[in-house]
Amino acid sequence: MTVEQAKKIVKPLLGEKRWTHTKNVKKMAVQLARRWGCDEEKAAVAAILHDSAKELPKEQLLQIFADNAIIALDAPKRPAPVWHGIAAAILAQTRWGVQDEEILSAIRCHTTGKPGMSLLDKILYLADMTSAERDWPGVEALRSLQMQDLDAALCLALKQSIDFVNEKGGTLDPESVAAYEYARQHQQPPTSK
């Protein structure tokens, strides 16, 4: 799938604000891909598709999981705020013909992270948190760090996400905790690139 094909599919599914966010995530993902030597086209496609299920009603997300139980795994048992990433990956694979496992993985884990994230997983996760319209406290520091040390930025971003959910009294997805623990334990010393 090309970026243009992805745009034609996703734009009608999203409101103006979410579409602006999607375009901003694409810009940041391509910038990070260029910086860290990842395939820019894959980063762009993953970014355009990442929130494609974000505005679907809960019932429709649950139906996507029921219709694709084998690849949905335990999605309905996870906190509802992470469902859209899993559903977007399922739609990309089953309806839109995306077979690239790297792209599907990045879409699936863009809200939670996961242990052993690939370069593209990290890039999409961070691009989603640091896209241009984001203005939460600390986002500028994270934007700077992700250009210097991707693994340190990922570790910080995962921790900030966990803290945010805890502060809001939300249900923490176990995958996020596992992703943070893995990232913390496997963080590489900074390298210059």
C-alpha cells in the first residue's frame, strides 16, 4: 500500500481534528525514520493508518474483534482506549490488504508499546506522542530527546503514558507496563548518529 492509497482510505473515516493529527504524525514519523535509518515509506503508511479506527463506535470495534478473533487475540479484555490500534491493524490486514508485518505491528502497538519493539514500532509510538499539535507538559523535551537517543525517548514516553493513565484513574494496559519494563532493561547507551 502506498501513502496515497492509505490517505484515500483513512481521510473519510476521520473528523478534521483527527485527520490533522494523522497528518502531523506522518510528518514526525518520516522525520524520525530519516533520522534513525528506517524505511520512510513504511513509517508514512503506518502513520496514516494508525488512528483509522479511532472514531469507530465501541460496538463496531467489538464486532471487528469478534469477526477476527484469531488475530484480535484478547483485545476485548484490554482497556477500551487501546482498542482502536488493534482494530486499525486488523482492518489494515483484512480489508485493505496490508501484509507488511512491521507496519501492522507498529499500528497495533502505537498506544501501548510492547516488549521488544522494532525500530518502526518505536518511531510510530513516539511520533504519535510528539506530533505537532501535541502540547502537554514535557513534549518539547521529548521531541528533542527522540532526535538524540531513540531508546531513552521511548523509555521516557512509556513512563509518561503510564503516569498519565494512573493520574487520570484509568485502567492501565498490562502491555504498556511490560513495554516500559523491557525498554528500561534493554536501553542502550547513547550512540552518535
